[in-house]
Amino acid sequence: MRDILPALARWYADRAPFGLATVVEVSRSAPRDPGAAMAVGPDDEVVGSVSGGCVEGAVFELAQEVVADGEARLESFGYSDEDAFAVGLTCGGEITLLVRPVTPELDPSFGEVAESVAAGAPVTVATVTDGPAPRGATLAVWPDRVSGTLGTTGLDAAVTADARGELALGATGLRHYGPHGQRREDAVSVFLQSFAPPPRMLVFGAIDYAAAVARIGAFLGYRVTVCDARPVFVTPRRFPEGVEVVAEWPHRYLRDTDTDERTVICVLTHDPKFDVPLLEEALRRPAAYIGAMGSRRTHDDRARRLTEAGLGERELSRLRSPVGLDLGARTPEEVAVSVAAEIVALRWGGTGAPLTATHGAVHPPPPGPWDPAGGRALS
């Protein structure tokens, strides 16, 4: 959704009705995660994707229909369709879509939501998908205010509490409530989609590999900062546009920087005077991933120094060192791919093995609550 919001905001500002299809539930090897979206606007302009091409033709027609009749619809598509010529997902998965019309009259908060996302301000949009409440009704929840309604005061209050509790990590998934907000599994289904600020990637050590790691981190959606104590190396021209550069001792910078369960920390210095005090700080604070570059001998020496500094087995077990997956990488760009692959594998519980050597679903459910792209599965 985030990628297509500029186009949606333009249509909304022009008061041009559009149909918005959002993935609200998936099973097995579905090609897109909950929150993926596609919209059909004026002059049949299409933005976004919900399946990578498998069902977009049918969704296009549905989007036109909901704009015409003003009624939201919940539709599922899957490989199990009896008609071999019916629309299906050739990958074998199944997706459920909410397709709803959007206009200033039907969704008065949409423009403000789009502005918040563009500005990097956190907001969650809760939308009724099924049950005894108006399908397609939305409630926008910010940390300090709400806008809209899902139909009843009790339901609004329960959803607002859940949305704010999950907003810091970016919640994306279905929740179920009674019509007045009771905790029930058989009544109103509400899709929570949170837009949290991008997670941070902190790269320490402005060596040759740092620019490549920063570039792939930005590609994955992180807000990247490169920090080094040597001002001559941390100059903007050495790094991709949009990457923040900081000249400061790494451990001092990290000490004054907020991190959370989505933060990725990459230590590329492999110099004890830099990385030992830095890792001593990093391993005692929240982070999704902490990786350090160096040989196995360097790692053993580093681990000994960290133990002497007072870190225990639990803290040291969080350290991914030597950093990255075993891809046989040599160049800075290849090493960056190796590091990114390890981050993605840890995020989703992947093994790092070739898919030809594994069994079961290609896209298994996420193993836990963390999602560094800005969303997470809800129980």
C-alpha cells in the first residue's frame, strides 16, 4: 500500500472515486503478504498488485464494480477453483481480498492518513472485512487521536486500544471482535494495517563494504545511517543518496540513539578499539539483528573481550558473527547480499538452504512478531 499511496492521494484530492483492493488474509504459498494493495482509478488507471499477476484481471473488474455500486466486497482466490479456466493462483496459495470504494464521503480520513504515511508519522487503519458491522468502514488511529468509526462505540474503543498497542511495531493482520468490542472469534473481522516509520539500519565502519550494505539496506526499506569515528571516511559522496552519515565514535553514537525490536546493527569495523565497546552497548539493547564482520579468529578474540567486559552467554548468543550467510561472497556487493540474506532469513525464520532442498510451503507463516519492513502478523 505504501508504494501506491501517492497515486491514491492524488485521486482522492481530485475527488475521483477509486476501487481499492487489499490483501487481508493469505494461506500456503500466496505471492503477496497481507497489506499488499491494488487500485483502479479514473480512466481505468491501475496501480499496485495483489498477486504478482495471477488474479489482477478479476480484481480490476471487482474494483470497477464497487465504485459503480458503492458496496465493499470480500473475495477469495485460490488454485482450488473447480473450473480449470477460472481465475486461480498457479502458485497453489490462496488470498482473500477486501475490495472497497474510496471517496471523501465514504472515507473522510483517507487524505490525512496518506499525509501521515508520506511524512513518516505512525498511523494504523482498521477496516471491517466481515460480520455484523458495515463492511469497508474504517477507523484511523494515531498515537494521540482517532478518526472515523466501525459502527459502535465499544468496537471503536477495543480496536483503538489494540491498534495503539501494536502501532510501535507496525501491525498488519486480522482481529476478531464482538459487535460491541467483546473479544470473540466469531463476529466482526477487522483488518489492522499499520504504517510505522521505516526501521533503522545502523552501519558502523565506513569501509568499502559499508556503501554496499547501506545500498541494499535502503533497497530493503530501512532508514540507513553509517557511522565512523574517522571524518575523512564518512563523507556523503561515498554513500548512496539518502543515507545519513555520522562522524562519531560508534559506541558513543549508539549510546545516544534509540533502537527497537526492528533495528538492524551491522558492525563492519573489525577493530577491537571500535567494535568491542560498540558491541558491549549493542548487545544490551533491543535490536532485531546484530552482526559483526571478521574472521573466526577475530570473532573468538572479540567474544573473549566481550566476556571480560561482563557480557553473559545470553547476550553473546545474539551476535551473528562472522556476519552473513555462506554464499562464497567476495566483493563488497556480494558480501552485502550475504548480510541481507541473513537478515531476511532471520526475519522470516528461513533456513538459508536452496529451496530445491527444502519441503513444504515456499512462503511459510512468519515465526514471530518482528517485521522490519513495517508490518507483522497478528495472533
